[in-house]
Amino acid sequence: MATRKADAMAKRRSGRAARVARPGYAMVSVSARDANGFVHHYDDIEASLDSLREAIAILQRTSARDDAAPGDESGPLS
């Protein structure tokens, strides 16, 4: 019974079974919307929690820097 419940919990909305991350890691899904409204989806990746925290911090710093520089609407997805 517990196995069925775990299997059901590992299912994604799309119906595919989700991978489970190893201890100390996380499964990361990334989607980004560009200036034209297009959404870019990237494959799931398994990343260490330290790498994930560092990546988020970089994105936050970059976002704050870009917000402080008016007039430049170009970016890595344009």
C-alpha cells in the first residue's frame, strides 16, 4: 500500500513519473518568460543544494543590478 502511495506522489501533472533527488540535492525545474512573452522550459536537473542557493543568489543580484540600469531591455534570452 505504501508503495502505491509513494508512486502516486512521484507522478507529475503531465503523468510522467518524477525523479527523486538524492539526499543533499534537489530536482530543479526552470521556466523563463522572455520580453516577447515566450516561455522557455528547460529539462529538469539534479543540483546540489549549495549550487542551487548560489544560482538563485546570482539571479537575484543580476536582477537587482538590471533593475537599477534603466533603458537596457536586452538580456540573455533576447
